[in-house]
Amino acid sequence: MGFFNNLGRKVEEFKRDVDSAKADEATHQCTACDHLYFAAREECDECGRDAVVER
């Protein structure tokens, strides 16, 4: 089981790194739910509100 525990920790670490990189590169964000985007949008795909603004 040690191998799988170690693998699981590495995967979680990788996911955190990816999320952090996404947050650094996002150009727009929904002010209602904080979802991040890389381009302008009319409304948020997550919550459906028209609260997407440039960061």
C-alpha cells in the first residue's frame, strides 16, 4: 500500500500546482462564485450569472 499512498500524495500535489498555475494565468473571474476564465465571457458557466469581469 505504500506505493499507492505515495502516488496519491504526488497526484494531489500536482493538482494543487496546476490549480495555482491556472489562477496565475486567468484573465477573467466571476465575482459571484470566483470561477476563473482565460477569456471574456457574457456569463459564468458555473453559476449562470453575468458577473464575469477582467482581473
